[in-house]
Amino acid sequence: MPEAIVALGSRKRVLGRLRFETDGRRQHSQFEYADEWLSQRDRFALSPGLPLRRGSHYSSGKDARRLAIPGCFSDAAPDAWGRALMTKALGGGLSEYDHLVLSDDRTRQGALRFLGEDMEPLCGPGPPIPRLVELARLRTLAQRFEKDPDGVEQEVRDLVGVAGSLGGARPKASVAGGGHLWIAKFTAAHDTKPVERAEVAVLKLAGMCGLRAAEARLELRDSDTPIALVRRFDRRGDARVPYMSARSALDWKDDEGGYYTDIAEVIRQISSKPADDLHELWRRIVFTILVSNRDDHLKNHGFIYSGGERWRLSPAFDINPSPSRHGVLETGIIQGGTFEASLDLALEACEFFDVESATAVEEARRMAKIIAGNWKRVLRDEGSSGDEIRGYAEAFEHAEAERALSLPAPLRKSHHVR
């Protein structure tokens, strides 16, 4: 039965042990907090699904392999892109535990570390994290792997250490620069346009609307395949910041999408600033609708640890406009309701996020005006051509945006001179 010491951050503070077992078909794991962690004054639960207590927490992959380890550990494991690299480099038949502990320790999401008895990472040392000046080379390696995964063994060895620990399905790698760790996102082989331009532009548009968004910029801007750089918010210098996805915070096990009102309830329970996070989450719903983001699933929302057994809603990330005539959300607005991208439904739900109706109307109208007045410019600023901008028009100019723009302006108090 393989097992790992679970530790926290650069100091390798021992949190507990993760034990894993599989018979080749079924996988399951057992996690137990260490007594020394439970006795610490600054202890905290790794997620609501792993409350602080003595004894074992069990996870079973009977219904789905990804459930074989706790959700907060799955957050630190790679998704489709990283798994494809690891499978090519290490061979098939990797378990959920293998994907977790053999991915790169230095770039793994969050602050969790998985160590052997010698207190060293189980994955072993990898090549140096590449610098920003190596972006063009990394892009070429990723393109070669996508086009011919069976003929690029050296490329896989170079990529797996810096990309194998990252989530998501799209090609990407970790790079270092300016004293920070960044995620470099590359244009995929199946893309018909450089979507990285739109992702960077929309994150900047989110900031213009007053949302807390991840810092992003475009590199190799004048190339046909530019690279989006997104700064890691789970790092502060060399320090690692604990992170968990909304999926883990909800202990969500279904394949169906979750609901924003469920995330709101978790915020009330764990946030150090619940009012701020509730208002922020509601504004993100409206922004998602207005920019036709269809990538708002539960793993694309998250929380970073803020101390004192409390968390904060993480900066917004992975917002991708998707031109479509049918607006659908990955995360529904109200528990048990529709997944329709409906502004009216968002306005009706505002009370679940402690937002007053009048404020909701004013905020939706304000954001719609900012987006309508700036979306073309921000895309152009990131190098999008006229044809590319016109191709994104349906993502920003649609019935829900028109509805928001037509909302009544707030009444201003008149001042009568007596």
C-alpha cells in the first residue's frame, strides 16, 4: 500500500498521511491528520470535507476514479494536459495516486506537498523551471507534442516537469520571471484563432469592472500563436499559499455542475470577509453572463487561505468568451434551477448573495456599460485583428447584454434650494 507524508509549504510542516490502495480496477485512499498538526494553534482543515479530527477520512473511486483521493488533493493533481504528458513519459496505467505524487512538486497548485519517509518530494528533482526567455521554445515543444505525441519523447521529458502538475485540458507550462511563478498558456492545435488574446483581454476587462482578477499579460504578441501569461496567486515570493477549488469546498462529487448559491453558503461558513466575497461572487455571475463565459465550472472557482481557519475567494481566472446563440452556464445560479445564462435570474438571485435589489440593478448596468464601451479596444490592444474582433461580437453583443444596458439608471436625490 503506497503512502505519502502530506506536508505544508516550504517548511514541510507535517499535516498527516495519505495511504492508497488499488486492485487494478477500484481505487481508494485513507487520509489521517497527524496528532502534531491537530495540536497546533494555527491548524486548519484542508477542506470542509476533511474536518479536523483524529481517525481516518476515506475516499473511494468506486463510482469515479477521480474520487479515489480527497478533493483538495485532486486540486493539486494534473488534469487532461498534464496527465497526457505524464502518461507518455511514465507509461500507461497510472493511478490517481501516481498522478498526484509524481507530478512536479515545485509547481504543484496550492501549498500541499507529498513526501517520502526522508521528507523529500516523492516526484524527485526535475529540470530547472524555465525562464520567460524560454517561452518560444516551450511553445514549440507543446505544439510538437500535440501534433505527434508518439514521436516526441525528448519533448515530453522537457515538458512533463513544468507542465505535468497543472490543471486544465489546454497546453500550458510553468515559467519563472520577475520573482513570480506564471502559467504560460499556448494556442492549442485545434484552435481556429489565438484564444490567448481573448483570455488576457477579458481578465483585464474584469479588472476594469472592479472584479478581483488574476494578473495576466500577453507574450510574443505579434505572433500567430501568442502566449498568455497568468501570474500564480497561490505563490507569494517563495511562499506557497493553500488553495482549494470550489468543487472541493463543496465536497462536490456529482458529474453535473454545481450552483453559485451553494458556493455562497460555503462563503458564509469559511470566508474571513463573507460580505465582500458574496458581493464579488454575484458580480462574477453577471460578468460571466455578459462576456459569454462558458468555462465557469466548479474547478474554475476557488479559495485561498487567509489564516485563522478562514479562506477568501481567489482571484478570478480562466474566463473565456465563447460566441454562441445559446447562453449556458457550467455552474447554475440557484440550487436546483436552470443553467441558463440569464441576467434576470441573476438579478432575482441577488438576495442570496446579500446584494440589495437596487444595488444589483446598478451594478449590472454599470458593468454592461464598461464592457460595451471597451471590449473591442481591449481585444485590439492584445493584437486581435478586425476579423477576430468581429468573430467575438456575439460573445459581447447579445440579448442579455442589451437587457443589462436597458436597466433603469439609479435615481439621484434632488437638492432643492430654499
